[in-house]
Amino acid sequence: MQVTLYAQPYDITAMGYSFSDIEGYRTKASALRNAAGDPDDLDIDIYWVECLRALAERFLENGYFGSIPDALSAYIDTDAIARDLAMDFAMIDIAGARLAYRAG
């Protein structure tokens, strides 16, 4: 099943666009201009996860918080990281899939 998303720029004079993959997003985002002809920057981060705690775990696994020694990994509070992520990310259900996203 293909999921189609819609990007609405913050500048109300710029037209939004639909996309279904990262290539489509990048192509349309690079061509985006507002009424003055200026590019409108819009970044969207999308992660297919069930909850923000899973996103926190993914960020830890991918090293987004730096290299964490094994001896300290048991002390990492992923619930606290998830609460922090909730300041920037939101959860949404699309076509039966749970997504975490942020735009800015």
C-alpha cells in the first residue's frame, strides 16, 4: 500500500504538495517558491515507529546521542528521552501505520 503525505509550507503564499517517498519530497521541496519567488524551507522527519519510546530507542541505537559505553547503557532513561522527543515530534496513524513526525 502506498501512503501519500502532504507538505504545507509555513509561508501561506507557498503552495503545498503531495508526495509518497523521500525522492518525491526532495524534488518538490527544491522547486518550492513563495509569492516573492523565495524558496520556502520545510523539513519533515518521518519515522515508522509505534511510539516515541521506540523512536528514542532507535536514536540511541543509531548513535544520535553519541557513543554510549555498554556499562552505562542500562542507566539510559528511554522514557525520559521519549518525553523530550514529544516536544518536537507527534504521533499519527496513516493507513494503519503509526508514524512519528516533526516539521519545521
